[in-house]
Amino acid sequence: MSSGKSPVEVPKLEDEQTLNSSAAENMTLPLELIDQCIGKKVRAYLRYHQIYEGTLVGFDDLVNLVLDDVVEISSEETKKEAPIKRMLLSSRALTMIAPID
């Protein structure tokens, strides 16, 4: 006796390769995304609630960042410091990078 369900059709190997190649074309790797931010303003979020904004000028395979004209973003409105000309941010402290539009 049949359960009323039609059998699931397994895609052929050719179809699977086509699906994988089209997915690979649309995929952006993390280092590629960071590379697209070179020369643009970014916000770097670090452990212990530190946030820095600056222009991304470089990074390495470990995602250590080099930023120019860096300003620390503080929750205290009165704390305004002069920008730091150039800063190296260690990837060990980095939690997130966000481009600023």
C-alpha cells in the first residue's frame, strides 16, 4: 500500500555541480569583504566595549587592522580626543568590523 507521498528525486551529479558553481559565484569570502573596505571609513568593535572609527589602510591574513585618522568612540559625550594618526588594531581584541556609509 502506498503512503500517498511521491518519492524524492535526487538531483543528478551535473545539476549538483551547477548548483555548487552558481553558489560559489555569489559567495563573498571574509577577507574579500574587508579588502573592499580599504580606503573607506570603518568602525572597529573591540572586546571590553572599545569602539574605534578610522580609515582602513591595510590588514593581514590574521585580520590585524591598520587604521588612519582614528577616533575612539566613547559613550561619554564630553570626552573628545584628537584623532590618532595611525593605529594597529590586533585581531585578538577585534570582535567586529563595520563599514561606515
